[in-house]
Amino acid sequence: MAHDRFLEMAALRSVDLLDRADAEEFERHIREGCEACQAELTSLREAAGAIGLAAAAHDPPPHIRERLFERIRHGPQVWKSWDASVVRELHVVRAGEGDWQTVKDGVYAKQLYVDVEHDRVTMLVRMDPGASYVPHRHAAPEQCLVLEGDIREGDDVFRAGDFQCVAPGSTHGAQTTESGCLLLIVSSLHDELIGH
């Protein structure tokens, strides 16, 4: 029965799902010369590696490809690739409309309005608990109203209802949130990331 246990462990080891203690025990068993378990591990690793090749290759739709290239060009500043909003007598974005785009892990942005002529973007930013955003330099005034939760930069903590406006040329260090937050931000399309 002990050998059957090692054969079962080989399946988990082939895809790196053994916990550390079991992985060490299994590797010790292999080093002691069990050819059957070594052959099983080799066979399962080859099979796991071939799974990704089993699906037929497909080119992504052109709009997905372009979004990826825009993301690469602009990094986490997804708003730099947003289309300018159509100017109408009344511009409305309903609560359920628009897409949340991933800025980075735990940080998401939703386009409300883009005014290229005046170098202005209005957006909602949502951050998961514990998330952070990178330091950046402002090309124009940035206005931020905390709608929910908290946002911290250094010793300053802003909570729901707090508003801040920073001057052009100023910088924000890394910003973090403890409980998560929802922010309304009006900013420049030309802010620069620092140390990205």
C-alpha cells in the first residue's frame, strides 16, 4: 500500500500540487531509486505539458489584440487608451453601464468621460482591500473624491466623503487601501508613472 501512495503522489507532483512536506518525501523516495515512480512522474509531466498543445490555435479577435497592445503601451494607465466620449447636450453613464478594466491586481477603473481637447478624464476607480497603486506625477490638477472605503498615502488617510485636489507637477507616492475603496477621479490623460 505504501508504494500505491507514492504513485498517487506522482500525479500531484507532476503538476506541482504537493505540499512541501509531501514533495520532500516524494523526492527522497525518487532519490532512493524507485524507477516505477520516476517513470510515472516523467510520463505524467509529459502528459501535463501536452494538454496545452491539444487545443487548436486560434487568432484572437482584432479588438482583443488591439486592447492587449494598448495595455502594453500604457501599462496600468488603461484610461490612456479610452476613446474620447461623444459630446452631446447630456452625457450619461448609468450605474450598470460601462466596463471595469483591470489597472493592476486589485485595482479597476471605469470610464465616465474623456475630453482629449482639455486633457481630462473622469473615472471611477475601485480598489480591493489591501490593494495599492503605483507612484505617479500629475500633468494637470487631479481631483479625487472618496465615495466608499479608505485610501492612504503615507500618513494621510482619506475616507468616504473626503476630497483632495493636487497641483500639476506634484506626485503621489504609492497609494494603498485597507478596507477597499471606490473613488471618483478627474485627472489628466498625461500623468506619468514613477519607477514603473
